[in-house]
Amino acid sequence: MKQKLHTASTGGGIPVSISPGPTLQAHNEGTNGGSKAVRMLYICTLAVLNALLVGVIAKAMVYLIGLVTGISFYGTLAGGDTSPAGNHLGLWVILVPVAGGIIVGLMARYGSRAIRGHGIPEAMEQVLTNDSKVKPIVTLLKPLSAAVSIGTGGPFGAEGPIIAAGGAFGSLIGQLLKITAYERKVLLTAGATAGMSAIFGSPVAAIMLAIELLLFEFSPRSIIPVALACITGDACHLLFFGSRPMFLMPGVPAPDQLQLLAYILTGAIVGLASVGVTKIVYFTEDLFEKLPVHWMWWPAIGGVAVGVAGYFAPSTMGVGYNNISDILNGNLAVHVLLVLCLVKFVSWCIALGSGTSGGTLAPLFTIGGALGALLVIGFNKLFPALGLSPAIAGLIGMAAMFSGAARALLTAVIFSLETTGQPHLLLPLLGGSAAAYFISYSLMKSTIMTEKIVRRGVHTPDSFVPDVLNMLNVHDVLKDEVNVFGGRDTVGEVRRFVEQEKDNNLFNTFAIIEDKDSSAVFSGIIRMQQLFHSKYSGNELLKDIATPPPVVLYEDDSLQKAIDEMLINKLPVIPVVRSRNDSSLAGIITYRDIMEACRIKEREILERKRAISLKKEGKKFRVKVRRWIR
């Protein structure tokens, strides 16, 4: 009665009917294995339309920040590029950020608490949790609250709120339309990165930001919509802000070998500082959490620190993109660099810790750039023969600070190149940023972007690891022996056989065959639990109770597809046939088989061992020499 099918030793098998179903990937994409290209075109169209809207929002927000700045510090309605640094309010300047903090606190209290923070962590949290669903009100309140916060002197960049607003609009579109959670994640990411591209004119860096901080993957179905959105955002930047680089920088020569080492050392020191910056920012947040007042008033308290810093150092207030340009031009005195490095940091740290609305990129670039320039000025004092450039060091410091604090190496490097137009500085940028990344990775578990959401219990990936399920095929883990019974065998006969062979661990799933047209045709499977169910008296034929599987796999299918099919069809096991041209039964595959294969493969990936033993190779070499001498 019992038959064994040995896939390793037999060339034949049991013919079966093939009925492949959709994969989970296709299911998540909203298709049934049909036209993926049409679906991707649909998502790409939505991403581009959203990016156009985000580009307009970016322009409107920059204008609104200038408008609020003009009203708050100069009593005028002039919008656009207006800086609070030239105000003549005297001590009254302290009250302006306080008033802005009160307004932001009220908006957060009675509008949405989600507007607090600096944008990117909030976007990351929505991507990793909540199916990328953002409340619609955030799309309106986030840019408005940021305009009030920055326009009243908050030491933030406009990019964070625009990234958050762009992501919120993408999520809103995804919630209004009938799309999958994965597609909504792509639209959220596309909107967020389109905002960055629209502000800075850095589409490639925005794409890398998506990969390193938002998507945590690299696949055509996510990268293509994001890339098109970033290109559209850059087109909006060209239309609204012009074609020149965001941060103009004079022509500087490529560094020599010694200078390169000095710049890498600069990046490492800035990377160490980035660890301190991150820890101090969240230490400040913890202090605010302990205050015996409602969180609605925290932004106003933070506004006091911003106002005091602005009274003594007006250049620390507002967006401060001009400060970055001045650093990269290398024409700031040491005391000004110290102000931008220290006072700006204190002001920004307290304001950010208070939970107001604003971005982190511009402050990090300012602080890192100023620190890099200061370090090189010190190096030049000690080693004047090196002839290091404070402008180059400022750029290295910018990239290294962001690389260390956010742990986004490629984003930092490419952003610095795109926004300055200095491609010949790629090597020092890469070296300095990599050094900062290494320091940060060695000393800090979370980053300035992830610490907040990690504290809320959200796990954030910290690396791109090989996809074990896609590395292995079904053939690699397939059971090489299948227990086969005839369809006319009875339940009682099989029960007695199983009792006799109860020590054999192969008897968990049985394949059932029937004779049709002079050939044995696979008709279904029976599980052990089903076989011994009390509702069966024992006289039933197996063919009458066997479960026809809704899907089968091929030997060359990936384990990812196997898992997908099991999840979609709620199957504990799936039969496997040899190929599309050979429909004979090759075996069955179970969850346990897949998990065991993954465990073994992961161990192989992580296992540390020498591929070449110098001791063994030396011994072989000596033996060959002796033979040659003889």
C-alpha cells in the first residue's frame, strides 16, 4: 500500500495537474500575476502628480516662512528669502520665538500632535508601522506649523517639514484610492523625497535618502516611482528657485594625499561629534519630558532659549541656508564659526527637544560645516605646510555630521556633491563620511533619525542583508521521500499502517494518487490530523477526503514564492512538481523545511571561518618542493 518516491534516485514520478496561483508580491501589488507594468505605470503616475503638488507646496512654504519672518521681525509683508539676522528689535527679539512656540503648541494640542518633530523620523515611523497611513490634517498643519516655527526665528531647516508634508500627501492619495499598503508606502516615500528634491535640487541624494532611511530596500517597484518623483521635484526646484547649486562654492583644487588624510581625520572627529550631538538632543528631550507643565507649552519654553541665543547671535535664527553658503566660501572668521558651531547647536538642541516643528538637515549641515572649518583652521596652525582649505573642510564636516548622526553615508556624500557642484571632491567626501559613519556605528546604537521611534517600540532595520528566501530554491530543501497512497485505500488501512510505522517521522503529510487514463494522477493530500479525525469511521476512501491543493510549486521556484503561496492559500504544505515541462510529483515542502533551510543558510552567512589556511597551504607547498627536489 505504501509507496516511496525518491527524488534523488528516480527519474520518473507521478503526473499531476498544474494550477499555479498568484505570488504574495503580485498580491501586494494589487495584481493577480497579470500586468505588473500597467500597475507600476499607475503608481508612477500618482507619484509624479504628487511630486508636482509637493513642489508647489515647497515653494509656498518657503514664501510663507519669509512672510512670517517679515511680519515677526520687520513688520512688513515681504515674503521670500527674508532672514531674521538683520532685525533691530533688541531685547524684544526674545519674545518672537516664544510667541511662535505658543502658536505651534496650540496647533499641536488642538490640531494634531503629529506635527511635532523634525519630519524624517515621523515619516520613517509611518513607513514602518500603521500601513503608511498619515492623518489628513497633518498635510495642512505640518507646513503651517513649520512656517510659524521657522518664521519666528526657530533654528531649523524647511526641508524636514516639507519632507513630512510630501509624505503625508502621498499617504493621503494612497488612502483615497484603492491601493495596497506597499503601494501606499511607495507613494509616501516618493512624496517625502520629492520634497527634499524640490528644496535642495538634489534628486539623486533624495533617492538615496529613500533607500537608506525610508524604504530599506532596493527593488524596481519602489525605486522607479521614487526616482520619477525626485526628478519631478527637481524640475520644480529649477522652475521656482533657479538652476544654480543650492550652496555656491568657489572652485577649489582636488586635495593631494596628505590633505586627503587630514580631511578623513576631520570627518572622523566630526563623526565623534555627531554621536555627542545625537545623545545631547535626546537628553534634552528627556529633560522636557520631566517638566511639570503640559507639553503644549514646551515649544514656548524652547523659544526662550532661541530668543536669547538670537539676541546675542542673530545669525543662529531662522533657516540659515546662507550660513552654509558662507562656510563653504571659507570667508567666515573664527569667532563666527564658533557661534555657528556652539550657539546654533545649543539653540537648535533646546528647540528640537521642546517638540516644536522644524527640520534637522540644515542645522546639522551648519554645525558640521562650522566644526569642520574650525578643525582645519587648527590643523593649519599646527601644520601650515599642509595648506588645507577651510571651505573643503566645511563641506567634509557637513557630510560627515549627517553621515554620522543619520547614518546615511551615500545620501550625505551625494547631497554634498549635488548641492555644491564640486565632483572632484568625491574622494575626501567619501573618506570623511565613511570615517564618521564608522565612528557612529561603533559608539551609537540608534541614530538621530531612529532614536525617537525606537523608544516607541518600533524596530528599524540597520542593514541590508541577503534575502535568504530568494537565495534558495525549493529544490534545495525539498523532502526526497514522499508517502504515497492510492485513492481507493481506506482511512482505516492507512491508520493501521501509520500505527505500525509510528516511529517514522515522514508520516505527517500523505500524497494521494488515482489511476486515470492508465497513469497515476496526483489528486490531493491528507494531513495526519485529518486522517485521525473522529468524524471518520475508517471505511472512507482516501480519494473522497483528500484535499486538492489550490497551487503547486516547481523545483526551481524560490523559497520566497513558497512562503507567499502558503500565506495566500493558508496551506501548511505544498506539493512540488519537477518543472513546467515535467509535471511529475517531486515531493512536498512544509513551513518547517523552509525555516530549517533559512536557519542553516543564515548560519553559513554569519559564520566566521578562513577560506584559506596559511598553515595548510604552507604544508602543501613544502611537500611539493620536496617532491621536486627528489
